[in-house]
Amino acid sequence: MNSLAYALLAMLVRKPCSGYELAEMLEVFWQAKHSQIYPLLAKLENDGYLTPENIEQTGRPNKKLYHITPEGKETLKLWMDKAPSVPVSRDEFLIKAYSISLTDAATANRLFADRLSFYKDKVQRREKLIQEMEAEYGSHLKDQEHQIFGRYIVHQRKLLMEQQEIAWCQWVLTMIN
């Protein structure tokens, strides 16, 4: 079992999902391709950690919803007691920022303006998602034992990181200009 397998199980504790939905939900942690997710879902199903539910749809291909099994929940619980791996961070943009002295001010300005725009869009979407959670779950968001608690605190962390990225980009743009 790798980290992505545990991430998929974790997503399914909250509610059954399709592979497509799982790919969208994983954005909070890292970018996983469908070519990684679907074979892993098949393996988790084969290992008894998931059960599929085929949903027939009219005018669209049928959909498969995955449900976590008691064995899947137990495996996830046991994994929770283990220390997490050292985080991996890769950001091509930071390599470009590190080498910014090799380019002109216009290119540097464009790089940071594009990054700023990207993160402003992310913050706007994340704030909307958090507001929806707050409206739907209210006081449950402060209950560590409620299934929504973990999702809420992770999205709050991502929001803070995205806001910090905006502040940093704005600071660099003042330095360049």
C-alpha cells in the first residue's frame, strides 16, 4: 500500500465516490492522474478494501461508485498510528524564481503575475468550498470525531498556504517593479 492508496481509502470514509470524484478530491493533497487512480482502485477492490456499486446512467456511460469495506477502514485505522513520511515538495516555479536573475524584468513580472492570478483563482474557489461546508455542517466542523472535521481543517490549511503564496507574489512583484 502506498500513500495514494491510503488517500483513496480516506476519501471513501466520508462517502462513496467514483474514480473521477476521487481525482477531484485528491487535489487538496497532490495531483494524481486517472491512470494512477483507476488501477489502484481495482487493486484495492481485489484486496477486499473496497466494494464497487455500478450505477446505470441514461445518455452517459455507467458509473462505478466505490464503498470502503470494514477491512479498508481497519487498514486505514492501523496506518493512522504510523508516523507519516517526510513530505515531498516539487514546484517548477520555485526553480524559475531561484534563477530569476537570468531573465529580464518583463518576463519576471509575467511569471509572478501569472502565479498571482492562478492563486487568486484557487483562493476564491477554496473560500467558496469552505463557506459551503460551514453552511452545511455548522458546529460539526469543530467536532474532531465528525467525518467532516478532517476535510475542513485540511481545506483551511490549504487556504492559508494559498493566501501566503499571494502575499509572497505581491511582495516579489514590488521588488521587480
